[in-house]
Amino acid sequence: MIEQKDIREIRKKYGLTQEQLAKMLHVAVNTVKRYESCTRKISNSMLDLLSYKVKELQKEQKAAIL
């Protein structure tokens, strides 16, 4: 399960900017910045959405390899 402390690492792993991640999650860029710095607690539903989006990114990467 994804934890708040992992958000920056996940974003960088998939080559996303904070702006791109914000757009994927339908939040403001400042919200992503606050999530990454742990100055704002991320909700469980947002963590679920992030997990879903990460799975989509993983599928895209696998499809690109094939």
C-alpha cells in the first residue's frame, strides 16, 4: 500500500512533475507539494486514487515495452 511519505518517490519514478501528478489526481499543485512535504495529510480516498493511477502507469509501461 502506498503511504504519504512515498508520494515524491513514486512521482519521480514515473517521471512526473508535480503539475502532472496534480492533474492526474484532480488537485492543485500546491496540494501535491503539501502532500510531498507532509504538511497536509492525504486522505485514504486520495491514496486509493493514487494507487489506481500508479497501476495504470505500470500497465502503460509494460505495454510500451511489448
